[in-house]
Amino acid sequence: FINCFRDHIIAFEGTTRGDINDWNIAIEENTGKGIGIVAERLEQGLCEISTLYGLDEEGDCILKSAKLSIESVFTVLAKSICSSLKSKGRYHKKAEHLHLIDMLGKYSNISSLLPSPDELKNIARDAVASDAKVIEDLISQTAEWDKIDSL
């Protein structure tokens, strides 16, 4: 039994590496369907890790490594999204990232690795408000109000 179990864990680790590679490709290509399919597989992987962890010490090392690899993918994603949401402009990209976070919200294990949608919406809202304030200030400094009023 233990040899079959360890063989399964080793195969699982390889599958997880493949899923992470597929995730990176799907994110780069920004295909919603592809992202959803791979997110489902990574979520299932995290569930399997939780189920199998603790059954075999040697297997636990492999499972822990696989879990850390998955967590790393979503740590990078979270940092990228936060950076994008805090940046100036790029409103379409901000909307895409917020949509992605909403989409990933249905996966409990994955969503626990990401900032909350409300937190990210507040970051985006603050960045957009800051951009709007800069634009408003520029308009008020440069506008010829007599011409504007006559319109």
C-alpha cells in the first residue's frame, strides 16, 4: 500500500507542476475559460493535499512542496494585482483583475491565498479617485473659464 501511495504522491507532484505551468500560460494569454479550468485543477490539488497530508511522513514532504508551489503562484498573482490596481490609469486592466478575483472567489482554498475582493475594490477605488483628483486639478488650473461658461 505505502509504495502505491508514494507513487501516487510523486505522480500528483508532477501533475501539480503541469497545472502550475498551464496556469502561467492561461494568465499570460488572459483566457477566462483557460484560467477557470486550471483554477479548478489547482483547487482540487489543494483539496487533495489537505486530504492526504499526514498519512505518510515521506509523502508529506512532497505534498508540502506541491502546496508551497501552488501558494507561490497565488502570492505572485496577488502582488501583481495589487500593483496594477495601485498604478495610474490602465482602467481596463484594473477591471480585468477585479473580475479575475471575483471569478476565483468560488474556490475556497485559492481565495484564502488572495486578498479579499472588497480590499482590492477599495485599492482600485482609491487609485481611480486619485487619478480623478489630478485630472480635476489640471482642468481647474488650465481652463479658460470665460470660454467654458459661454458654451
